Amino acid sequence: MSDDPTTTPGEENPISYTPQNTWQENRLDLSKVSAITNGIRQELAKVIIGQSTTIDLLIAAMFSGGHVLLEGVPGIAKTLLARLLAQTLQADFSRIQFTPDLMPTDVVGTTVFNMQRSEFTFNQGPVFSNIVLIDEINRAPAKTQAALFEVMEEYQVTVDGTTYPMDFPFFVIATQNPIEQEGTYKLPEAQLDRFLFKIIVQYPSLEEEKAILYRFRKDFKQTVQNQVKGICSKADMQACQEVIEKVHIKDELLDYIAGIIHGTRNNGDLFLGASPRASLAILKSAKAIAAMNGRDFVTPDDIQYVAYPVLNHRVILTPEREMEGYDQEYVVNDIVKKIEVPR
């Protein structure tokens, strides 16, 4: 990280991440985590060009038991990436296209009267799946968005006083377009807080754009998607999550996470700081990143790597800072830079 005090709003101020290796032998067997991580990367690379950071964060969220919000302009493969990731997992998949006329019952299901049995039965909605892709989540009104509150946090749905638990795993990937505002509804803060990461999907580079054209110049229907294989079962996912939970993190690093979160609550640039849910999100995802890189212990780099994706949708800039051209990335990185890194 740079300590240059002359950095101004709008300048690039990324927190770089370099995986660290150590001579110390791992105490945990991370072979399954590494195999699945590399396998998913290889399968997605058959279709997706670039987007390595986005893919790694998606895998980390899946290992952490969290949900992801993908934000970006149309046409940069947000939906395709989510669908292909689901294809690499041997689990149920459903897709919900959010529209302004969508009702909560269209998402969670409804109770209907069975004439033959003379009783009410519950018909499950498309949210009852292992991997749920919610396309254009900000196109549905608040009433429908609120239907996701319980299921995303508590992994259950309550209808007419009866609770229906979700099967393992339950992973929501939502997409939204930040540019088009016609016919959209801003996500409430309570909904945003339920996403582990908000990932900003960027345009491809010039070289990546060329590679996309070369790959699909004779494959207009993108049949290469059919070559993406499922490599991870439900049992594999559960085993990985259990191992990642045991990844070691020092007390000093827990204090480091707490310092970052506390810094968002006492910052003059922010109207709203992060909640304890954010600190737990950094803890879980930093452990996942460490395991994905072959380490059974967390480093400060892991925490810095996930800090912005965890916090960018949980903090709100003051109106003054927004008008001055600041953004969440600048403020979050500035907060992280000011916290002393444990040695």
C-alpha cells in the first residue's frame, strides 16, 4: 500500500494482493480446497476470458457461505459467469428474472388448496434451490425484494406460520445494472447488508477483448459452454467449508479487522459505517482466501484483499463527499491505510 499523502479523489488507489507462502508446514489438509478452486478456475476459463479477481471472490463467497451481488454494465458476462459457476457445482440451480410486476409469492412460493386431499399444501418457489441466480435484482419493487430478507440471512422461508429450511448449500448470486435507472428500484440497506460481497465487474482489457473475438468467431451460439463440467459435489462443498472454518487467525488480526470496521463508524467522509455483520464477513472471507492460496493461516494481505468487496455496499458517503467526487473505494482504502498492520 502506498503512503503517499498527495493521493486525490478519483485517482486509482488499489490495495494490491500478493499471495504469501511460508516455510511452515500446514497443519490443515487444504488439498480439496485447492483442487476445487483450481478446477473451477479451469472450467470457467473455457468460456470466460479475464475476470480472475471476480471469479476468485465468487469462489471465496461460496466457500464462506455468503451471497454475492454482481454490478456492472450490460453485456460483460455477469449472468453468464453466474450460470457457468453453477454449472461447475453438482447442485440444483434456478434463475429468477426480477421484473416490476414480480410478486413475493413468485419467489418463495405459495399455499394452495388441494381439492383432492381437502387441505392446503405449499408449492415451493424458485428460491428453493442450491444456487439461485437473481437477474436484475433492482428491477423488482421493495415488496418483492423484502421476500429475500429471511432466506438470505436465516436460510429458511416462513409462509403462513410454517418454516421451510433450505437445503445445503444455498448460494444467491444477484446481478444489477448501475447505469439504467428507468424501471428500477434501489436496494434497501438491509438487503445490501445481506450480501457478503458486492463485486464491480469491469470492462475487459484490449487484449481480453481481442481474445473474446478470436474464441467466438466460429462459435456464434457459444457451444463451448457445454464443455464446462461439474467438479464439486455438495459433500465436497461441505468438507471445504468445515476445513476453512478451522483456518487459523491470530488475535492481532482480529483486532485489525475490528479496527477497520470501527474506522468506518468514526469517519467524517461516511454517513453510515459498517455493522458487526461486516466484520464477520471479512473474517470468513479472509479465511477462505487464505485456504484458496494454500495457507491454513490468515495474513493481513488476505484481510486487505476482501475489505473493499465487503464494505463498498455497506458504507454510505456523506452528500458533501459525494459532490466532491469521492467514492467508497477511495474512502475504504484510506481507512485501511491508516490502521496499523500487525507484524
